[in-house]
Amino acid sequence: GARLGGDGQESRFVLELDKPVAFRVFTLADPYRVILDMPQVNFQLKKGQDGVGAGLISAYRYGVFSEGKSRIVIDVLAPVAVRKSFMLKPVDGKPARLVLDLVRTDRSGFLAHTASAAAARRAERARQRRVANSLRGVNVPLPRTKPRMMGAGGKRRPVGKPVVVIDPGHGGIDPGASGRRGSKEKHLVLAFSKTLYAKLKASGRYDVHMTRTRDVFIRLSERVRIASRHHADLFISIHADSIRRGNIRGATIYTLSEKSSDKEAAALAAKENRADIIAGVDLEDAPDELAGIFIDLAQREAKNESIKFARTAIRSMQHIRLNRNPHRYAGFRVLKSPNFPSVLIELGYLSSRKDEKLLSSKRWRNNAAGAVAQAINGYFRKRLANR
């Protein structure tokens, strides 16, 4: 379990474990967070302990961050210093305990310590890369064996099966939206994505890939890189929304635009683009190959193809519940690659009890995945006919 205590000046976070583990603690700013990394563990916190804060700690979340690694992200109300961090061995019937003592500090001190620690982490990663490179020798890139349908500048290339990459949103330490009945977006969208994957694979028409197949966190930029490595012809990111008004329902399809279609689309994009922050990613360390990419001439074909798919999908999904405004657009980071068409499908609103019930239904999931698969068939049928 986890225990928290303290006040507005000092707070303690205690995590009980079945055995001692190695761990690392560091801080991130804007917002203020304390990050706790450890080998992958099976979190089994009791109900009532799940993420509730105390003292300087406003909330915390936990989950799988990457292969073999678990992470706890502790949100704090003010800049803090980690005064002590230590592991207690099991003794007298008590479990092993990981203890963090936090003390309030000022912003300048917090930022200075955070920057120094970040520089040390980057230096260590660089050292590890040098060692790895020296062990495996020169890495010669393999030649591309399967060109995409759409090349740079819109030039057509020979193709095999169209490549579809399905991206279940969130995962691991980033749960996404939560439903009124306790459903987690990350679980629902993964289940839907697996159903869609199975339908596309069974058709034999496509080369299908998923950015994740289990409950693990993946950075936004890495999701795009996965699609690029597979030479995607279509990228579909699957999500489920939540909004204060519980009467809003239905699926929505989003495409990329520098200017949002409406306030709700802008708010959703801002929320989805915070996924890396929620998971405790140091954005200064994150690859920035997408920075500065907006709708320009080089991206126009990908944008136009994305809109074509969105329109096809809306027609195919008429028999499932659609939002009153089913096609919207905003600046989603995960849609910003100029190399392939990409859309983000919000299956429904977990803030709606009716939508949450539908998204949790295997029958609805099968029907909705069938509708998306039908849209994919229609999109590529037209696209291949125009080649």
C-alpha cells in the first residue's frame, strides 16, 4: 500500500513493497512533479489509497512506464526538495518500505536542482549509448523493403498491402479519462484497438500494426516514429473523451489543423498533448522532430488524405452513435507527421453513463470496430482505384 502524511511545509510518501528494490528519484517543473522510477512492479494499492494526496502532495499516479520499468508521478502543490529518499528492509513483520521526505523550497532552488539532475541524466544516457555502440559496432541501416503508397512530394511508389497502424491512446502510468463507473480510457481503447486489429488482419488485405498491445506508456513522439518505421499508409489513434457536461455523447473523428474547429476541440487537443507531462516525461529530453511542423505545402497531401478518410469513416459509422459534430480538427501532436494520413477517433464520452456502458460492451466494440474497418476498406478502395 501507500501512506502519505504531512502539511504545507513537509510531507512524507511511503510505498510498501514485498521486497526492497532499486529506485531513482528526480523532479520536473511546470507543473511541479517528483518522479520515482523502479523496476517493474505489480501495484496493488487498496481502495481509498489510489492517488489521493496529502500535505504538499496533491495527487499521484503509477503504472508501467517502459519495458521493465514502473513509475510513480507525484504532483506537488509547490516547489519541493527531496530531503531524504531511502529503502527500509522488512523487519518485525513489517514489509519493505520506500520512503520519500519532501520539504517545501523556492522556485529558483527547485529549477536549479532540476536542471542539474537533468544534465546528469543526459550525460549518463550518452555514456550508455557510447558503450552500446562500441559493443555492437557500426549500425548500418537496412534498405527499405516496402515503400509507402505516398512518397515525398506526392510521388506514387510500388506497393504491397496497405500498412495500417492502430494507436491505442494513453497506457501504463497515463490512464487517460475515467468514467463514472470507474472505467479507464487506456483499457477501453486497447480492447477496441485489438478488436479492430483482428478484423483487419483476418481480412488479409492489410499489413497491420499497433503502437502498443499491453498496458504500457508510450511517448507521443514514439507513437509517430513507430508508424514511420512501419511505413504507414494510414495512422489511426484511438481515444475516449470526458467532459463536464454528462449529456454530450457519441464518436468524433479529428484531423490535424493549426486552427481548431471549436473550443471543445482545442481543449481536447491540449489535454491529449499533455500525455507526456502526465507520465513524467522530461520534455527537454524528448526528441523534437515534430517541432515546428504545421500545415504547409509539404504536408498538404497527408492532410487532404486524412480528411478524406474522416469523411469516409463518418459515412461508415452512421449506425453507431456519432457526436452532433462528428468531424473536428485541432493541433494534436500525434497527428503531425507529414508522411502519412492520420486521424484521431474519440469513440465516445466516458463522462456519459450511456457511452461508458457502450464502450465497455464487447458487442458494441465489435460493431464499432467493424464500422471503422469498413471505412478503411472504402478509403483504400478509392485510393487504389485513383492510382
